[in-house]
Amino acid sequence: IDNHIGYENTLGENASWYIQGGPAIVAVDGEDATTELSGKVGISVSAGERTDIYGEVSGITTDEINFDEDFNVGVKLGVKIAL
């Protein structure tokens, strides 16, 4: 469960970006819940009247707040088409 606070803004006429972060509650079935730090940054660019291309980089700590050893990173790329 992400509990993020963020900010978003435009980049010129055809793009926007955002950044968000905060504590995340990690609840695995049968285990005690833990609180980690998580965040993400992303961008979206218009590729046509109904099409956007987007990308996002996210990360979350694991077990302890140790960015050298205990930090998982994910990347998301995609296309969004409005029908």
C-alpha cells in the first residue's frame, strides 16, 4: 500500500512529468506487515491525438533503509491509446 505525496507539471505543450514518494506498507500473507520507503518518477509524451507514450522508474527499500544494498528498482514503458 503506497502512501505517496507527489508533484506533477507540464513539459512544453505535449508532455508532462511527475514525482511521488513516501512510506509503503508491505503486507505478505502470514507475515507481519513492514513499512518501507518507495517512490517513482515518470513522464508522458503525446504521440498523436489519442496516443501517449509513457515511462516510469520506481523503487522501494527492503527490510532496512540501506540504499546501497536493499533497494529494488522497476521500470515501466508503455503506450496508452484512448478509444
